Amino acid sequence: MNFLAHAVLSFENPDIIVGNFIADFVKGNDYLNYPEPVKKGILLHREIDHFTDSHLQVQQSKRRLYEPYHHYSGVIVDMYYDHFLAANFFKFHPDPLETFTQFVYKTVDQYPGQLPAKAEQILHYMSKGNWLLGYAQIRGIELAMRGMAQRTRFKSNMEHAGASLRSGYRSFYTEFMNFFPKVMAFAKEEIQQI
């Protein structure tokens, strides 16, 4: 799951949204340095990632991409799934996508000093370019993939991931639609237990 999915799976709780947003930038036990409610979001993010990585539908999507992208296939599937969530947002959330994305940017922006430097930088570019809204279009995913390909230390081929999405669109869409209601139910239950 990528930024949009993690935000949706925070269920409008501002602290959980922030924890979910910064989780990939908080390593190991560093989450203990955050206030309790934000910690909960970081831990939720990790549980969602574990659930996602071990789910059959997600594994099928990754297998289809392994040959051209190798270990980057998981990152690419995360982006594809954010695309399908954005493009079908009305099926999963009562607010329009544009309203929700602005809510996410404003929410995370209200926690100055609590964001790791890299997360602050990402938030700046994300909100300025409205990436989350852009994910609804394949073009938005292609731009994001090209940017990620330029930032990777090794050859990732992610700049070609838009073409792979187009050619396998129906299969990836079906896998996402089978998977996402399950991860929503999982996250809802997990929030109560963390």
C-alpha cells in the first residue's frame, strides 16, 4: 500500500493519518519517540504492510511484475493499487477524492516538528503537485514512477511501469478489487487492538 491507501486506512483519525504517513521514514524502535496516538499510526502502517505483503492477491500482482522489475515489483504494485483506489474512490470513501486529498495534506501539515525530514520533503512536493489526486490517472502514476526511477540507486526500470500497468490493467484491477475490502476490514479491526 502507498500513501493514499494508508491515509484511507486511517479512517479520518488525524494522529493515525500522521503516523501512517511517516511510518516508512521511522526505522526500528524510533517509533517510541513519538506521542502515543502517532505511534499507533506507525504500528498500524507496519501491520497493514505485513498483511498486504502476505496476501494472495498482492502476491499474484507482484509475480506478474517480477521478471522486468525484480525486487521493485512490490513498490510498483503499491503504486498501482493507489491508482485503482484513486480511480474508484467513490466505492471506498464517502468524500470526493479531491476533498479527501486536501484533508490529508492539511492534517499532516499540522504536525510541524514531528515529521522526519524526508517525510516533510515528500509532503511538500506531494501537496504542491497534488500527487494523491494525480494517482487517479495512469499519467500520474507514470510521472511518479519516473521520479522514483531517477531516485533509486540501482537500475529499477520503473520508468516503464506505466506500460506494464496498461497492458495488465484488467488483471491488476481485479486483484486490487478483491484485496482492498479485506485490508479495510483488517485495518479497522487492527486500530482497536493497537
